[in-house]
Amino acid sequence: MPISKELLEILACPMCKERVSLTPDGAGLKCVKCHRIYPIRDDIPIMLVDEAKVEER
């Protein structure tokens, strides 16, 4: 089951509190400001800073 639109609207990056969006492959949630990508495992977003990877710009 993919991440619902309602859940995406309320989720925020725990580091900078900005909104997140689904990555093109659907495997993570990317922060629009700090470019951290939080993984999605078993349809559950893992919103822990230690689990995120920072995408190169």
C-alpha cells in the first residue's frame, strides 16, 4: 500500500520541519529543504534523522 496523500500532507522532516515528498521510485520521502531522504520500509516511513541519507545536489 503506497503512502497516502493525507499522510504526505502531515509528515515533515524531523531535522528542519519542512515538507517531504515521495521520491520518484517510491522508496523514500525527500525533504524539500535539506535534501534528506527517509526510507520507506514495509509501507512505513522511517522518519529518523539517523536513518536518512543526504542527497547530493
